[in-house]
Amino acid sequence: MVSPPTPNPKTGVQKQVWITDIAAVTSLGSNFEELWQGLLSARTGIKPFSRFSTDSYGSDVAACITGLSPHDGQSMIHGLLDLLFTERVSVPSDALLITATTKAGIDNLERLRRGTGGDPQDILPFGIRDNVSRRLGLKGKGFNISAACASSTIAVAQAAALISQGREKVVVVCCLDLITEFVFSGFSSLKILSPHPCRPFDRERNGLSLGEGAVLLVLMDKDEACRNRRAHLGTVLGWGIANDAGHIISPARDGRGLEQAIRQAIEKAGLQEDQISAINAHGTGTTYNDLMELRAFRKVFGKKNIPVYSVKGSIGHTMGAAGGIEVALGIKTLLEQTAPPTVGFVRPEKGAEGLVSPYPVAISGDYLLTTNSGFGGINAAIILEKGGGM
Amino acid sequence: MNALITGIGWVTVKDMGCGRDHNSFAMEAGQLPEILRKSIFDTPYQRFRKMDRYSRLGLAAVAFALKDAGLDEWTEKRNIGIIACSVYGCLGTDIDYFDTVIPEGGLSASPSLFSYTLPNCFLGEAAVSFGLTGASFVINEKPLSGLVSIRMALEAIVCGESGKMLCGICDLGCPPQLGGIDNEVPGALFFMIEEASKKNLRPYGRIGMMNGGDTIQFDGIQIESLEMLAQECLRNYVTVHGLQLSVHS
């Protein structure tokens, strides 16, 4: 007879949540190792591109994936999945699938409205869900989480919540978004696109750079992972989600929503603030986002200088995929005990002194905080614990 | 694991309002009523004019659910979360936005429309309007049952993330410009779920998960859809208060 899991009275967590598999494709490479090596070399995938005319927009640079184009009238999102699935991942057929994307196959909508084709059935995220389910041989269908640029952070948090409560044994989280004229024109109209590759936490930053990418994460109940001899890349230890309740586009200046999410995540992880050894920040490079984050970090961590980095100067802001990609990179950061450089960062914004570096930084510790924030006033934070190895 | 349903709010083809003001509920195909600022707020609300149809729909149903639970008035922000399920989300607004991009090669792209091209933006509007600082996100699912929003809300309560959660559905159906997609029944329906209820407010009943989360029960009845849940809530309330019952089933 199996006893029901006993919740940790401090955290409410009943089961440990391991991350066992990672696959990723970004502008820095077609697999996760290329992405990591590119980051450590301080490379950037942000450059001029020709997918559509940028003559009317405030920027002509973005971190596009080479060779990605529509084929057979389908959304490019399926081409992105082709690239993602060059890395073989096996999961049990009863695994739950959670996808995370903000605009899914919105390129189909562009073509439909221009009268140049496009599949109306393939605009919404359900085409992605069906595609991934088919590739992985999953029996169930799953669902998509949409929460702007925190979509995949929340998808990972919900996956972890379901496993930790014993509701699911395996959850596949697939996060992805494309650079399309739809999103590029929109960010341009809001005047938050940087004309040059973005410069997170730099005093002279002037906006974000868009990127595209996809990541697949497999989250497993520890017992299930051990039974199946899966790798222990890292543990999702805590999570928190909070809304600013201030404005739907601008972040709260005082960082209160992000602070609430971080405090929740630390409490659920059962940690003290001083146990966090590095922070993957959202770090978009917009004036207000970066200031808001620095304020929230200082409120939670006080004067302690914990290494903070942003990968958006390298791979751009991958929107709904950002949180998932950054969870994967957080896992690697802990395994390698090295925080990647913040590309584009030269002169620190007030408050970033001693926190952010343009060079790789050696870290020492087992716990990392990763955060994302987005439109709708949403903030999400995840605490990762170092795993046993890749 | 269980909690109390303390408020219901909706906008459907048939009507809109708070659960306690009605004795029947049904979701039907057809044209949704126009949602005016006065339908939701007693006083002028500048932001309402800017909102897209999808946000107005969701905000109205959330506002009614909060009012029904006696939680619409506030002075300090509260840790109340919102989880909404949708099929089409803000697809109609996406079309309206991209139609401003096409004519002048992007020069006339509308920032105000772009601001509403994410399905979770109405949750932000609700958070701003009612000071809700809990988790807020949209789940895209097809077919639309909305039960996953109940499951996640209950998980959030049992994990101690929030003592109060709003959950439900919000959908305008397929935009007419994309006639190729099959139609869903439009409308929004939200439930206020609380760990504990106010002493002066009798809840509709108790909701919980059984069989490891596979089954949702309301006062011992297995729930198959949110429409059924709303009907059962009203049936309970009406029975206790001795009112005339007229629930569509």
C-alpha cells in the first residue's frame, strides 16, 4: 500500500519536481549547447533582418532564426517546431502537455488579412498543441497558457504545482514565439523597440530587441524520474505569480508586483533570501522594466550583491518563450556555476552597480531566481535548485 | 480539498449580472448584449472607453462575480487571483489591429489596439479596477469547458498561494472575418472561490476535487461544465431561499 505524500508544512510542496530534459532553438543556435556556448562567448543574434520590410518601424534589428520561413502555407511556428525536434526527447504517452505562446501562428492571420493565403485554423495555439502531441506520441491534448511575456514562466510554475501536489507525474512544457510583422509593428507603435541591439541594465538603454525561439522542458516527479533513470538537470523548488494591479502596459514603478512574486517563490522554496546565488532577470532593456526590476531586487535582497544577468542582449526578447528559455539557462547556470554575461551592458544604470556584468561571472551556490514580467501587469518568479548533471 | 463558491457573475446572450439577482442561467448561441460602462460601474471610468470588446466582456463578468461575493469595493489591493479559459481570446482585436498595419506599411499601426492583442490584458484591467494582485493568466483550450480553471484555482488555494480566486471562461466566439472556424457559444462566466466566506454571506455551496483532481464535485454532484456548475449553484441558492426555480438544463 502506498502512503499519500506528506506535504512539507513550510511550503505545501508534496513532491519534488525535477527537470529531466531540455531542448532549445534560438538565434544563437539550433540546440541548447550552442545557445549556452554562444551566451558565454557574449555573442548576439540581434542583427538586421529581411523577413518583412522594417522601413516604417523604429528598428531594423531582431534576433531571427536563420532559415525559418513559411512552408506549404503553414505558419512558421511549425518550422520552428521542426527545428526544436531535431533533438530527440522521449516522454510517457500519458504526460500532460502545456504550451506557452503569446501569438502562436499569427503569421497566418497576416497572410489572411493581406489576401495571400493563410490557414484560419492555424492561428490559435491549438495547432501547436496538436503538432507537439503528435511528435511526442501523447494521448492527452493539453492546453496553452497565455500571460504575455510571463507565459512560459507561469506554464513552468503550473506544471510544477501539478506535479508537486501529486496530480501529474510528467508534464511537458513547450514554449515558443515568432518574430512577425504583427508583433514587430506593435512594439514599434508603442515606441519601445531599440533601434540598436538592446542594452539591458545599461544607463544608455533605449528599448527592447525582439527575438524568437522555442524550448521544450520535461518536468517529472522525482520518484518517477528515478524509476525511469532520467537525468536530474535541476529542481523547480518554488514559484510565485502576482499582478501589479497598476497599469496594463507599464510596469509598476515601485516593483511591488515583482517583489510579491519573488517573496512567494522564496517562501514556497523554503529558502532564505541570502541563499539565492544568482538572478536571471527579465532585463528587456526598456527604461521602466529594468528600473522596476532593480528596485524589486533591492527590496527583497537588500544590499547584498547577487549576480544579476539578462540574456536579452544575446537572443532578444522571445516573448512567450522567454521564461522557458531562461529556466533552461538558469538550470545550466547552476550546473556550470557560471552566470552568463549581459550582452550590451557597458555603463550600469543606477542601482545595477555591482550586480550586472558584461562578462561571465563565477557563482557559488545551489539556488537561482528567474523572473519575468509582462503586459497585463503580470509578474512571475521561479526558484531553481542545482541538479545532478546533464 | 475543497472551497466555497461565494459569487457568480456572467454576460451571456440571454442576460448579464450577479448570481443572486437571478434564478436561472443558460449559455446560448447568438449575439451578446452591448456592454456599457453603466452596466458595470456606477461612476465614470475613463479606461472603459479604450477597452476592446473582449476586455469589456471579461471585465463585466469578473465585476459581477466580485459584487455577488461582496468583494467589489476596496481600499487596499488584495491577493485575489484570476484564471480564465478561452478559445478565441482576443482574436477579433488582433484582426482590428492588423488592419491598421496594412494600409500604410505599418505607419498607421494603432498602439492602443495593440495593447489589447494579448488575451490576458482584460485580467490586467480587472486587476487595476478592483485591486487584484494575485496570479492572473489565460488558458487556451479547445473545446472550451473551463473546468481546468476551477482545478487550478483550487490548487492555488490549497497551496496557500491565495485564499480567494476568480475562475471561469471568457469568449466572443469566432470573429466573423474568419468564418472558416467553427462557432462557439459566446459569453463570460466567472466564479468567486474562497477558502472561507464572510459571516454575513451565505455561499452557494462547496466545490472540491476528487479522484486525484480528475473529478470536480459541487455539494456532492459531479460537475461536467461551468454552465452546469452555475445552474447547480443557483439551484442550491434558490432552494434554500424558497424562490421560484427556473434553471435551463
